[in-house]
Amino acid sequence: MTEKKSTTMHGVLVYPLQIGACALIFHRGQLIRTSTVVAIHYDAPEVMQFETLNTHYTLLLDPTPQMAANPTMPVLAAA
């Protein structure tokens, strides 16, 4: 069995984390979709730690300089 990779990134969750669903993260101007969330380890206003099927994530929720300069996020609408 292989060990899961770990990644740390600055970003914003588009939707609240939910076990059994994918996470959608706005990071460096792009949307990143993770594999299925299997555990939420830490949830605070400035950082979140969670685990997906493939990866351990640390999401730093404070804005990066790029996000501070361009705070608009795309709005997703249901079809």
C-alpha cells in the first residue's frame, strides 16, 4: 500500500467540506476539484486540514497576494 501525498496551498473553499463529496478549491485563479473527502482533521478560520482518497491537504485560508489584488471569484450557477 502506498502512502498518500501531502500538499499545502493557499485558497478558498467554494463549498463547505463534506465527507463523501469532493472539495472545490479556488487556488491561484483556478478551480481545483479534489477526490472524495474521507476525513476533516482540523477546521479553523485561517487553516483547514482534511484528507481525500489520495491526498492529505492543508488549506491556508488567508488570501495570497494574487487573491488580494484580484478578489473576484467566478460565480457558479446551476443550469
